[in-house]
Amino acid sequence: MSRRSGAEQSRILDTSHAQQQTAESVFAGFRRVLRRGMLIFALIIAILCVMILYQHERSAQAIRAVQHTRQVISYINALRTYLLNIDSAARKYGDSHNPADLDPALICHRSRCPSAAHLMALVSADGIQTEQLAPLPALQLALETGFSALQQRAQAGDTAALAKPDLAGFDKSAIEQIQRILIEIEKLALNTLEAREAARIHDENLSSALLALAGLWTGLALLGLYRETRRLIEAGIHAEQTIRQLSLRDPLTGLANRRFLQESARHLLAGARRSGAQIAVLAVDLDDFKAINDRYGHAAGDEVLVAAAERMGQLLRESDVIARLGGDEFAIVLGQVESAETAREIARRVVSRLCQPIPLSGGGSAHIGASVGIAMCCAAGESLDELLKSADAALYEAKREGKNTYREAA
């Protein structure tokens, strides 16, 4: 029996390295997906947080602006009502001369009456409105001054000098000017309110669109991660199957290895014991294999091993198991043979087939032989290891008797 060739050892090392690289690439892929997923979700969460904070601030600003505009419009209406009440009270008093018509409670129902100065303060941020309101404080002061003088005269009982043409400060042109200013300011405020409402709605729509876009990004990211994860899982399953397959197979010949033989033979032995059938274990060793390595090189030796494995496999049934135990050693398990003669016939065929020349890719042909040992099972409930030992003993007996033959264990 010869040692493993250098080419075979290199092939095994390459296979082990490939297995390790496959496993590492799959796990590295999972790590990349994990890092990528964490980065994507962190980015999405950061974008969503920024969008939420930004939209919250914009919404708060829009709400404050709308509320302020509504406050301005409400104050304009209150001021206009107040000034119109002054004008109405003065004209009514001019008709009735009744001091009760000048009662301050009928003019202003608030603790503090509206003023043009306060309205200007509310719209101070808008230069156009402030400019248009500039004449209003003087007009309001003139009305309030005239109204105060009218109240004093009414309290003094001086009704002789209160004819309509003499109502100082209450001429029609002044009231119309006040009305015109307040109406223009109200229109501007209403336009501002509409613009701010439209801006607020636009911001809400934009926020909804951005959130929808973020949701789409999230969905696409999840889809991409799902597809990548699925691909890696499939690659991992395939790698696991490949690794398991390689762990049960000889990398050079593709035959079962010792581990696979142990697993398969366990089931064959258990089935044979239940059915009472016989099982034969054949130990096969290639004769003169070392000379092939020495003469043609290790690559040629590998070719001979592969060819020998193929030739032996062609002689067996699907239910039989052939394994390479190492170097030029092989083992064959024949399941449910009728008698020892069947095992001897297979052994004769193996010897005959392997004695035929094996063509080499580099030219020429290799000439080897085979020695076979046979052990029958299962009269005494032997284990596979015990059967292999018995078959090995018979194999060495065949070698001692001249090789290229078979012997059966006693």
C-alpha cells in the first residue's frame, strides 16, 4: 500500500480551503447585509426625525402665523365696530338730544377699547399695512376727542349749540376715510390669511409626500435586504450541502469516504440482521501503485486512482457501497448477497478489471493489479470495524500469496 500522492494532498488542501472560503464568504455576506441594513435604517430614521422636526416647526410657524392673522382681522373688526359705534351714537344724539345715547357702555363693551395704535403694533412686521394704517391714529383721536366734547356738553345740558352741522370731528368724509383704511387693511389681512393657509396646506402635502417617499425608500430597502438575505440564505444552504457532501466524499475520486461508509454500513448491517440476509465486506488494495507514482508522477497516480474507482463502481449495484479509505485502499460493502460465492465472484471481477491497462493522459498506460480480502456478515453480529479488520487480514494473505488475487477470511 502506498501513501497519498502529493497532487492528491494538494487537491484536498485546495478543497478544504475552498470550503472555508465558501463558508466565510456566506457569513461575510450576512455581516455586510446586517451592516447595510443597520446603516439604511439608521439613515431612514434620521431622515424621518429631521423631517418630523422640520415639519413640526413649519406647522407650528404656520399655525402661529394663521392665528396672528386671524387676531389681526378680529381686531380690525373690533376697531371698526368701536369707531362706527362712536359715529352712530353721536349722530343719534344729534337727532334725539338724549344724553343716554352717549353712554360709554353702548360704545365699547370691553374693559379696554380697541385702538389704532395697538392695531399698528399687531401689523408692525408688515411694512405695507403699517404704512396704510399711519393716518388712522389721528383720525381715531379726532373722533374720540369730539365725542368726549360732545359728552361734556350733554352732561352740562347745553343743547342749544348742538345742531347737526356743528358736530365737530364727525363729518362724513372722516368716517369714510376710516372705513376705507380698515377695509383695505382687512383685505390685506384676508389675503395674508389665505396665503398662509395655502402655505400650511402645501407644507402638509409636502410632508405627506416626503413621508410617502420615505415609506417607499423603506419598502425598497426592505425588499432589497429581503432579496439579498434570501440569496445569502440560499447560498448558505448550498454551501452547507456542499460542505456536507464534501465531508462525506473523497475529493479525488468522488467515492464515499470512511465517514460515509460508517453511516451507510450501519444501516446495511441493521437491515441485514432484521432480514437475516448476508453482507459481504471487501477490502481492496491496488498492487504496484507506488511504481506508477515513481515512474509517471503523482498526477498519473491520481488518474489511476480515478480510473480504478470508476471500474470498480461499474461492477456494483446501486445498493452496494464503495469507499476510498485512503491512498490506494478501498472498501466495498455488498448488501444482501445470497452466498459467499456472490462475494467471491465480485472479487474475481474486481481483480480482473483492475489488471487491465489504464491509459494515461500524458501518453502510455499504467499496469496495476489488485488484492482483495473478503469478510462475510452477520453470523456473529460483527461491527463494520471488525469486518474491515477481517477483510484486511484476508487481503494481506492474498498479497503474501502473490497479489492479483482474493482471499476470504476464515
